[in-house]
Amino acid sequence: ASQTDGLYTSLPIVELRTVIQNTGVTGEPILIREQIQTVDASTRRRGEEMTEVDWDERFKKRVSELDGTAYQSKTVTTAFAIGELCRLKLFESAVVESYIHARGCSTTSKFLQRANF
């Protein structure tokens, strides 16, 4: 919510879940690093991006297993490097949950119409 003259107003926030799977050909794990996610909302006449919410702890990015439980590293080393979200061995999967500030989208259907997936 944003504050205007002592009043709070709601903001359109959309949860975006991205499934990531290591389908590589080597036995080495892949590292998924922290990065800001954006959604392309460009048209032919203007470029626009809807960016991830990074100003509110309630909407902090999370990583989970496919069943929704908290992500647990299955690799021998459990210590992640700075900025590393997860480490996936061959054919392992994880879900990255982030929150997008959907400016100009009053409903989820409006968001889907504007997003260029």
C-alpha cells in the first residue's frame, strides 16, 4: 500500500511463479542467482516494463519445492554464495516466487492482457 496525505491506497501486485529445472547434460549443479524480475508490457508505440517489488519485506522473493514446501538444498554443500537463491542438480526443480508491481492493471485479467509472455 502506498501512503498519500495520511491515507493508504492499495497497489496492484501480482505473484509470479517461475519453475526452473536443470536439464543440462553434465552432472554439475546449476546456480540460480538473485536478479530482479521484470514483465514486458511493451506495445508497438511505447516500451514499458513492470518490475519486481523490492521495497517491501512482505513481498520478498522466495524459493520453494514443486509441492510448495520451502526449498531445501540437496547438494553436499549447504552454504550458498552471496546472492545465490538455489543450486539444482541434474533434473532437480524449484519454484521462484516473486511479486510484480502491475502498474495500470486493475485486475489479473488486465495484467495478462498487457504482459507479453
